[in-house]
Amino acid sequence: MLELRPAGLCARSCAFLLDLLIRFMIFTALVTVAQLLGALAPAVLLIFLFLLEWLYPVAFELTRWGATPGKRALGLKVVMDNGLPITPAASLTRNLLRTADFLPLMYGFGLVCLLTRHDFKRLGDLAAATLVVYESREARRQPLAQIEPFAPVIPVALQDQAAVIALAARAPRLTAERLDELAALAAPVSGDRGRSGPEVTRRVLGIAQWFLGRR
Amino acid sequence: MTPIQFEQLYERDWEELQELLAQMHGRRYGKKPLSVNGERVAALYRRTCEHLALARARFYPAYLVERLEQITSDAHQAIYQHSEIGLGRLMRLFTRDFPRAVRAHAPFVWASAALFTVTTLTLGLLVYFRPELILSVASASDVANFEQMYSKTAEQIGRPGGAGSDWAMFGYYIRNNVGIAFQCFASGLFAGLGSIFFIAFNGALAGAVAGYLTERGLAPTFFSFVVTHSAFELTAIVLSGAAGLRLGYSLLVPGRQTRLQSLVTAARESVVIVYGFSAMLLVAAAIEAFWSSAGWIPLPVKYSVAALCWIAVISYLLLQGRRAD
């Protein structure tokens, strides 16, 4: 099963506004360039306006990144709802149906639809079977800092082992005091129930090493 | 097995898969993507998926699971990359898929065409006998504009005085007409009501203008102007309505599917018609801008070309792509 994390209202609105700004800037640039074309200028401008209005998102969604520049800036991309790259037909559908989402005004229907669904689809996404998701981040390869491994004194369930390892992974980003507090919760594994302090913390982190397989 | 052993044991597979994916995308070796051994990629992909499942089931540390998620999702995207864009696909669309889709949607096309024709004829006759009624669909200044555009003294037929060149009008027709057709399609999502409104409104407007100008005795200039490009334009508007009606109908009568599934199927099938009518509107815009408005072309030529266009469009939609592949 693939991990897809649908993007919510805030991220998508920001991406939309950013795209709006980019479109506006492209158009302003075009108006300037079009002056050079003389008689052809109005035609070129009108055609580009049409392309910007309707096909700007389609063109960008079909690139390898599957996202408009605004979405890319916010780390979003559009995929089919089974996680596959978006198809041209789906991209066209979801972007033409923007018209329906926009009604009655200011994306009213799209907003209601998006907010009432757990996967944040607007009407266009429903019809096109697409999903706006967060781009998977570069995996953090964060091998834990080497500490003397320490054997747990009681048998520990797999979930709990994972929790202790996760704590060890977060250790560098926590203050020493907070780390001690959290380590105190896990203290029973090192036989330190009810105690806390740097010494207990060191043992708990050592146990994380042991769970990872260092002996 | 401990997480560290697991990582050491299989890391080489994951790295090889990442390497192959990077080669496919051409990320690491300059711009040019290299072709890679597909069998090997698929085998590694399946293996890495197994590793991911194991890592999750055994509650391995988050960094390990995340890393495997990243690799498998990259591979998934690369393996199922679509190859829908291309010249061959475009050819097939127009020689086969589009006319077939139109025929597959015949009931919707007929309904849309009937609605358009009925409103056009009704408003046309009404306005012909009571010209003041045109003010119910267009403002007084628009009406004055229409009259001036098709008057016998207009230097270029079908354009308000001071309008731009042929090219400017070409741009205007594309933006305006394709936009209307897209809206007509999209608003079908509301149980088809939006499409019905747009078809009826466009039919009414066309009928009213035709009725009014005929009553004013400007029929020759008006009809010689519209008759050629309307072969593409009116057909395209009717088709956009038909595609919209299909969307609405899929929601009202989903059959054995859920409404959502039914909508997805309808959208996937009707989008072929959207490709088709967009292309037709481009052709219509070109004809309208460069041919229809030309005053120097004798009427008999215009009408013969128009007849050819109508025959071509209708027989294309009826006959093209019928042969089994």
C-alpha cells in the first residue's frame, strides 16, 4: 500500500494564489513582448490568455512533477487516486470542471465539497478520480548516534520497541530536560521505573541501540 | 531479525533500484534518460515492496519505513508512467476515438441537438414576427451592433466597426467560443442543468439574431457569413452540451455503480468528445476569422464551400472509424 497524504484547504489555496500570481506575471510579460509584434499582438495575447485561463494547469500537471509551479512550491502534486501519475484526460477533466467548482462564486461548491470529504477532493477531482497530495519528502536517513547499547530488563512488545527507537531518533532535536521527561516514561524497560535524569536517559537510548540490533 | 541486520541484508537491492530509477529519469547522467532492464526494475520493485510490508509489520524504525516508502513510490510512478501523449495517439483520437465516442453518446447528442434546434427556431420565429422581443435576450446597443455588422455597407461582414484584424478576431473567437463550450460541458455536473441552460441560451441568442436580421432584410449577408463556420461551431456547441448532459445523466441514473463511480466513468468517456469539439472550434475560429468575413468571395462560392463543410462534418461524425481495427 502506498502512502498518499491528501493536501488540505490551506495548502491548496496558497498554491492556487501563487499560481494566480505567476499567471498574472506571465501575462504582464507577454503584454510587454507583444508590443513588438505590431498587428499580430491582439491575436497572440487573446490566444495566450485563453491558454493561461484553461490550459496552464494541464500543461504543468503533465510534466514529470505532476504539479503547477504554485503546487510545487508548496510541495504538492496531483496524482490519480490510486497513486499513479496523472493522465492527460484526467488533468483536462479536473481543470475544466474548475468552472463547476467555482460556482456560485469564489469556488463555493469546490470549497464545500473539499471540506466535507476526508480526502479533500473538489468536484473536478471527484470526476477525474484525482487527488492532490503532498510530495513524498526525501527520506531522512538518520542513523542514531552511537551510544553504548544496553539490554532491556523486561520483554518489550514490538510497538513499544518502535516507540523507544523513535524517541532515540528525535533525541537530537529535543532539549535535554524534555528528553529526560520523555525517557522517564520509557524508564521501566531499563528497570528505572519512577526515576528520571540523564543517567536514565542514557540507558533508555542505549536500549534503543539494542533494539536496533547493536549488541 | 533486527532492523540493522535487515538494512544490511537488503540495502544493496534498494540502492540498485534507486540507481536504475535515476538512470530512467536521466537525473544523474546528464539530461538523457537511459533505457534500463525493465525486468530487473520490476523484480527489484516487487522485492522492495515486500521489504516495506515486512518493515511495517515488524514496527521497524520510522526512518527505515520512510526510506522504503520513498523508494517504492518512486518506482511505482516510474513503472506506471503513462504514454498517452504522442502523435500516434492524436491520430487515433481523430481517425477513430472521437467519432466513435460521439456515436456512443448518440442519445445525448440528439437531445442536445434537439434542444438547440427547438430554442433557435422558436426564438427565430418569435423575433421575426415581433422584432422587439430580441431585447429580451440582447441589450439595445448589442442589437444596434448586430445590425451594423451585417449591413450591406459593412466593410467586413460580421464585425463591429473598429474591430481588429483577421488575426485579432481569430484570437477572440478561440477564447470566447472554446470558453463557452468548456463551460457548457463543465456545468453539466449539476445534474445536466447547466448544460441545458447554456445550449438553450446559445440557441435562443442565435435564433433571435437570425430572426431579427431576416426581418430587417439583412438575411443574405448574415447567412452567407455564418453558414460555413457554423458547420463546425454549432456542431461543437451541441457536442459540448451532449458531453455535459452525459455527466449529469451519470449522476441521476448511475445504474449498478455508485454515483461517484458512474461520474468517473462518464467523465473518462466524455472527455474524448471534449478533445474533439475543442479541435472543431479551432477550425471554426479560423474559418470565421479568415473566410466568413471576406466580402470579396462571391456568394455561390461561399454557399458551395459551406455545403461541403456541413457534409464533411456530418459524414465524419457518422462514418469515420466504423471499421474494426
